Amino acid sequence: DTAVSQTPKYLVTQMGNDKSIKCEQNLGHDTMYWYKQDSKKFLKIMFSYNNKELIINETVPNRFSPKSPDKAHLNLHINSLELGDSAVYFCASSQVLAGTDTQYFGPGTRLTVL
Amino acid sequence: AQSVTQLGSHVSVSEGALVLLRCNYSSSVPPYLFWYVQYPNQGLQLLLKYTSAATLVKGINGFEAEFKKSETSFHLTKPSAHMSDAAEYFCAVTNPNTGNQFYFGTGTSLTVIP
């Protein structure tokens, strides 16, 4: 009954590969997010997405793309992985229209690019 | 535009001592403010939130925070630190009118000394 789940928990891959991280929320929320947390623990928003609007942080390389098959899922696809992509990636969700905007986070995916 | 600044990237307290983690915000509109905690190798968990109701907000695990508009602050406190409080703490701000953009601080790592 996990609220926000991510798979895989750990991902180790070679430079140049393409990989995806999956995220699912069972909270019925209307908005989902992807964050990148670097080695200094700094959290940076990458995307926010609901069924109407995708907001992209302009600093995110276009090698990163969110894909949402339905309201409960927002997967992160990364092309041509680079060493600097190594980080922990967090998915989150919220019900924006509820007025409190609390974001609920998944457990994270630790990506290591060799 | 909105942002938060967390003063002190590392804070150490003795077990049983007062915990004070500082957060100052900048916002062009009355904000919503949040404190999240991240235990090692885990995702972020909501501690408490301010959504324009009571200025003194009580959260989980004995933590509380006070919204002070005159000081643009939302400091997190706990009267008596416990060993289990050792974690990374993040302050965040969002615009209630748009709701889907969280701005996180750079985090404060709390160490509790036995």
C-alpha cells in the first residue's frame, strides 16, 4: 500500500546507455514530479506534470524526458547517459487543487553511471 | 519568485538539547511553507506544513515551527533532541495560487551527540 513507489531502487549503467525509471502513485493525485538530488543533497525540480501541463525546468537537458501513460504513472526516460547524471532521483505527487499542495515522495532511485 | 535559505548546512546538538534549524523564505505572495525530513537512504517525509492557518505549526516526532512574517522565517524546533532525529532536514516554499512548484532549501544535516 505504498503511496509513491519507484523502480528500480538502484540502477548502475554505462555511459551512453538509455534507461528508464518508473514511478507510480496510488493517492489519486493530479500532479507528479521528478527531482534530482545531487551528492551534496541539493534537491532540484526537473519536471512537474498533470494531465494538462508539463512544466520543464529549463536547465534540464533534453536527454531527460518524462512519459506519463496515465494519471498514476510518470516515468523518467534518460538518453545517452553521462557521468554527471549520477544522482538520486525522486518522484513525488500532490493534489494541487486541494489547496495544501503537500508533496509526497517516493523512496528514490540511486543512479550510478560508470 | 520564491526561495528559501537554510542557515547552517550542519548542526550538532547533544541528546536532550534544544534543536533549532533555521529557514528564511522569500516570496512575492503569502506562501505555504514545509519542513521535510530525510533519513539516510530514504525519501523525504513531511514533518509539518504552514498553510496560512495557525502560525505555530506542530508536526510529527515533537517538532514544531513558527511562521513569522515580519522576519520572513519558518524555523524548526524541538525541545529535546533524540538520537533518532539525526537526519537531513529540508525547508520548502510554494505559491498557494499555483501550487505545483516547490522550492527547496539546500538542507541542514542534524547530528545528535550522545
